[in-house]
Amino acid sequence: MRLLVTRPEPDAIKLVGVLEEAGHEAAVEPLLTLSFADSEDVDLDGVQALIATSRNALRALKGGVVLADARHLPVFAVGKATAAEARALGFETVVTGAGTAAELVAHIVSVLDPASGVLVHLAGDTLARDLAGDLEAHGFRVRRPVVYRMLPAASFTAQTIDNLASHVIDGVILISPRTAAIYAGLIARHGLSEAVRALPHFCLSEAVANRLQPLGPVHTRIAAAPRLEELLALIDESAAQSHS
């Protein structure tokens, strides 16, 4: 299959490599651009642990003076990829979550004591879930510095417009609700709604697929669980079906 990858860099190019190893082709159209400009300072005073729900939050610490002290604190990572980023940065204690913020909150509540110190959620400018609020309901004190921002694309490239209009693309990969919302808006803006109507949109979760509703009835396929491995398995299954 020839797939449109909408992830921001550097994750997009990594995903392309995985797809190509599986025999697919991929075109990259990042709909969000990662920015560390105007990031807030991370205060570690009185902190017992860090929380990372994105690799980008950990990448924001690279080259900063706070990283040396942060490495000695346990970090609760939402999933395997975020945990791997933490280990690559030299964090000594990394707790790997099951892949969702809700499950991460449940685990933190089960193993940490609110009286032992503050939690720091390294956050982006847009959050899918109020993790700090969830934890505060259990008596934790939470700081949530915004350490990175994701800037939305204003348009598709001319190549992507042509690829979608001419049905060169066999499927679109959508990882986050925000990316899906940007995609839906740009499809409408460029007058491509009919062109993508029957195109399979491979969505990481139901929440991602829901953001495509403004386009009307489009073909969506949702991963069995909100993990990249499940999404890739879904793509491989769809490719096998199309060739059978």
C-alpha cells in the first residue's frame, strides 16, 4: 500500500522506515510541527517523580540544565516508545505504562504516596486528557509545565493535494485526535472530501476517528488498541485483504 503519514518529524521518518520494511510505500505530510520555543521552566523542587505522556516532552529536556537532576527522578512513561526515549536520555528509573493516560494514572495512584512530594507532568500545549486533574482528585499535587508546542499546518503541500485528488494514496495514517482534526479541515479547505470518501483512514483510536466526522461518511479503520503496533497490524491486514 502507498500510505500518507501525517505524524510530525522526527517520528514521521521513523514510521516510514517501519512501513517500508513491511513492504509498503509512504509519503510524508506532517500536519504538526514540533517547537520548543517559549517552553516553560521545569521546577524540580520537592518533586518525587516525573510523568511523560509524549516522547516530545522528554526531547524538550535535551541540552537543558535541568536534565542532569531530572535523570535521578523516576519517570512514569505512558507507553513503550516514551519509555525508550527516557532511557535514551539516561533516566535511571523508568516505569512503562500500558499505553493510555487513564491506565498510567491508575498505576501512579497505586504505587505513589501523595505525601511524598509533587509530581511534574511534562506537557505539550494541547492535552487529550486532564491527567493533572485526575491525579489531584487522589490528593496529589501536580505541576504541569508546557515544555513543547505543536504548530498546525496551514495547508497540504501541492504534491499531497495531487496525490489525494488522483487517488495515488491507498490509505491515510492518523495517530492523534488533533492531527485528525487538522486533516479534516485541510481536506475540506482543498475540496478533497469526495476524493477521500472511500479511502481507508487508519486511526489509532475511536477518538481519532471521531475527528473526521465533519467530512461526512468516510472509511475509517480503528486499531484494536491505541498502540502503534496494533495500527501497523491493521494496515498489514488491510493490505493482505486488498491483494486477496
